[in-house]
Amino acid sequence: MQAGADEHVSIGQTAQTQFDKAAEAMELDDETRTLLSTPFREVRVEVPIRKDDGTLSVYTGYRVQFNGARGPFKGGIRYATDVDMDEVCGLAALMTWKTALVDIPFGGGKGGVNVDVHHLNIYEIERLTRKFISRISRLLGPYRDIPAPDMYTNAQTMAWIFDEISGRQGYSLAAVTGKPIALGGSEGREAATGRGVVYVFEELARLEGWDPSAMTAAVQGFGNVGTFAATFLTDIGVRVKAISDITGGYYNEKGIDIQAALAHRAEAGDLGGFPGGDLITNAELLELDVDVLVPAAMGGVVNRDNSDRVKARILLEAANAPLTSIGQCHLEERGVYIIPDILANAGGVTVSYFEWVQNIQQFSWDEERVNGELKKIMNLSSQKVHAAAKEKNVTLRTAAFTIAIERVAEAERLRGV
Ligand code: GLU
């Protein structure tokens, strides 16, 4: 993770601090606090693969099942070099609160392999995926634990996972979500996280009396979440002045032409050389004078080192845990309006839930239905968080955690130890 050099705050700690704040505000008893802070199961596996050049590489894979009181564990699998047990555990905790907040019948889990996929070709990534799944397959299944895409995994990865699980458990479409449409995936799943981000923003804008068509934004990250978030923000009239990927940031005062950026990336493979904006750095993008900053890539990008220089008045957390605890304190002191990740990016897992439902029913919904149902859930969740924040005089994040914790705590209490 990219936390500030002197801030050794991990995603695990960030998630725990956020939980503790809410637990404090709601005066949660100590027993429940301990129960809900402890992961149900943490698994670490060796993932050896033979590379195309004949050499052997050994990676480490993780799957954490954080809490399953409300349903099967649910959460993505990421391939990245910062993946470790702490990060996966923190992200699995966030999935627990996210699924509870939007009230879908899942618990929270997360997985990942510590690997730089840029050093592997597609065949090697397939072997890595199959080997990783073979080592954790006993934990997975439609009513046990259901993976999905996350950083550097996609519909193709999910298709391999489906194939591995089906080879062991029989044809199991509902065992994994985010699959290709041709293999039981849902219409609208690919765009769902970005679409949900913008539904939440629109609903909060309505409740706060903001006019999106008079607002500007900067979107960090041009992956699955960032591309769709930038597209849908533009659709509702927000002027997206900057976007970025690993090649840097691209700034255009008049607004970036997102379709042109997508076309450039389709051709060139990344945004490198994109002529539709002036080249800036990712760090500069985070400090731009815009209304809405949308971190849509990695964790910890707004931290102790740069949070004092963030000028945006709204932080829309499309990524998971983009803000460290110290970063959050700094932004809160300055009154920045923070729309928390477990609300803002819950659209992805919500449409994963729709995909699971369609797979179980052997029936598919059209995109209009998927988007309509998604909008209902995102709007209702936004309204609940907004109302709870007002009523209890707490931040949106603490309000969101409070709603989620109450639901998980009640399920735990009813099920008993
Ligand atoms: N990886 C996504 C997230 O962090 C989606 C998880 C899912 O669909 O299970 O929310």
C-alpha cells in the first residue's frame, strides 16, 4: 500500500480503526466487539507455477473469511504486490460491513496472490489462478464462499475459477461472480461498481442540495472502477478535469473526453501519450482544485503526507480504503465531505448478488432490470446512511459502519456461539 513514508498504517489497521470508532459511538459491548473484530478463518497457501521459460516461481496466496453470520463469505480476489495477510484481512472485514450495509445476504471475505501480473503472460496467469484455486477450493462454493474480481483480476479470471470449482463440485455457476456473460455472468456487472459510485453520489447530492452539473472532479485510476465512474459522472454533468493510470495523470481544464481516453487506451494499451490532457503526476492529480476527488485505484493514496494538500471538498471513495486513518483525521478537521468506500463502491458486490440469484434461479435479467434494482439499493442505502449521520451527529463512515455492525451483531446473537 502507498501510505506515507512515516505512517505505518495498514489497510487492516485502517479497517479496525473505522470499526472501533463506530463501536465506540454505538457503545457496543466488549464481547460483541471482540467477536466482530476477529476473522473467522485465515488461509495462506503456496502457489507454485512453471513459467513458459521453464523456471519455477512460487507465490503466496491468501483467502480470509472474515464473518459469515449473514450468509456465505463474499469478496474479490486480487493480484498485486502489496497483498499480504493484513491487507486481505482488512479488505475482508470491509466486505463484511459492505454486504451488511446494503443488506444483501452475504458475509465478508477477500483473497489475493502476492504477484506482479505485469511479469506474467496470459497462460501463466491462468496457471497461477488454477493453482491458487486448487489450494483453496475446499473452502469455496455457492453457499460457502464466493469469489469475484478485484485488482488485476477480471471476467476471464472468474471463468477459470468457475472451471476449477466445477471440476470438483459439479457445474457451479453460483460459486463465483463477475463471470463473462457467455458463462452465466450478469448484464451490468462489469460497470456495476462505477455505476453504483455515481448513483450514491447523485443521491447524496440530491439530499445535500448540490448541483452535479456545476461540479468538477478528478478520478485517480482508469481500471474497471475508474473508467465507469468517470463515464457516469460525465453523464450526469460533472466536468471530469483529470484522469490517471500507471503512466501518469492527464489534466484538461475543459474536461477530459472520457470516450476518447477509452479509445486511446483500447489502441495503446494504456493512457501513455493520451493527447486529450496535459501530463501531470498521480500525486498532483490528488491535489487538484476540484469539487470531487475520486480515488478509484489502490488503498492508502490519501495519507498523512498529502492529506493537507488535498483541495477537493468531497472525497468519493470508489477504491477500497483509499484514505488512511491519519489522512481521514486531517480531511475531517477541514470539513471535507467523505463518502465512505463501504457505501460508495458497494454496487459491485450488489450486482454480484444479482448474478448469484440469477445463477441459482437459472434465469437471467436484462440490463435495465439489473440497473434499476441496483439503483434502488444504492439510493436506499445512501438515504439510510445520510439519515443516521444526521440523527447521531457522526460522519457518514461511522453512520455506515453503525448500520452494518448492528445487522451483523444481531445475526451473530441470534445464531449463538
Ligand atoms: N471486489 C469488489 C469489492 O471490493 C467486488 C466483490 C464482490 O463482488 O464480491 O467490493
